[in-house]
Amino acid sequence: MSTAAGPTNDYSDTADEYGRAEFTGTMYLAFRDVPWLISQCASGSRALDYGCGAGRSSRLLKRLGYEVTGIDISDAMLEAARELDPGGDYRRIEGGRIPLPGDSVDLAFSSLVFFEIPTLEGMTEAAAEIRRVLKPGGVFVLLIGAERLYDFEWLTVKVDYPENRNCQPGNAVRVFLTEVGLELTDYYWTDADYRTMFADAGLQVVRLHQPMGSEADGYPWINEHKVPSFSIYVARK
């Protein structure tokens, strides 16, 4: 999802399958620590799921006790979200404008969406719009691929493509999610890029969490226990 352009990836043919997929393998690490992190950093009862897709993260936030509004630009994904969660609040975002009033949510969450935005300017515009709807002191939790995601082999996220080697900020990169058999094109951004984005959007980064795999997870990790595959930023308004 982008305020400046359409989405990088078309999920219209895979929305239902993608929405029903479980958080397993490498993707398990992306979400494993999210409930703990939110309990440590956020409060209140109203949440926004920015780029909700088929609603997996929205349903997670609901299980944590939040009243959630999920937004996306994909009609297919929103339809899948409503089928999986008939009582949920899922809305389409138009022209980059979040369909909520200012200062209305305690928590904004976005999972694996911002690296579909092709420009730093577009990311900053999206973050600034999220800031608009956050209450004073509200928290934005951004889950994204770690800076070195494309440098290593992972259990269920495959990144061995020629264009991923020696990639520079703003370069298109490819990944293959083996659990759902889906190839995606994203954009590579560094930690410095994300921190610039937050600052320019008027948000203060207060925490960076990078989950690491362990034997207790029950997976035969390849590099997930050595190098972080995901980054979770916590920024406050």
C-alpha cells in the first residue's frame, strides 16, 4: 500500500489462501513477540491495522483486547478479511487518507507493508497520516524485514534472486514465501531510511526489537537464530 502509487503486489488471486495461512516457519518469528511488545509499549483500546490485508494481524490485535479498524487498498483482501471475521471493521483506504478522524486511535500497527512502498517520500507520507490518527502519546508499531533479510538463507522465506545481491535503498527485491507459494516484489530500505521516515513524519522511535530464533521455537532454523530476519519499530507520537 502506498499513498503515492498502487501496491507493488497484486493479491487478488491469492487473498483467500494468504489470509488463511498460519504464522509458521520464518514468518512465525515476525509475529511471535508482537503481543509481548505491544503489552510493554502500548495502552488504550482503539487500534488501527494499516495494510490489514486479509485481516490476520487485525484478528491478532482483537485477541489482545483491542477494538480494531483494518484498512487496505485491495478489495480482494478486504473481502477475505470480512469473510474470516464477519464482525470486524474493515475499510478501504482512498487516496492515502485513512478513513478515521484525527487523534482517534491508541495503537497503529502495520505488518510487512511499508517495504511495498517504492519511495522514501511515500513511506513518510504514510507514516505522517498514521501520526494524524494517533492520539497524543499513541504508539505506531511497524513490523518490517530486517536490513540484512536479503543477505541470508532462511527456513521458509527464500531470497536467492540476482537482483537481491548488493541491493541499495529503493531497489526492487524479490522474496518467495514457501508456506503459501507466493512470490512478492518489495523495496529495500535500511534502518537509517526507516529512522529518517519516522523523524520526518513527526514520530519518535522509542524501541527497535529484532526477534531471534531459538530451540524453544521448535523449528530447524537455518540463520534465524544467528541473524535477525525482521525488525519491529516502536514509535510514539
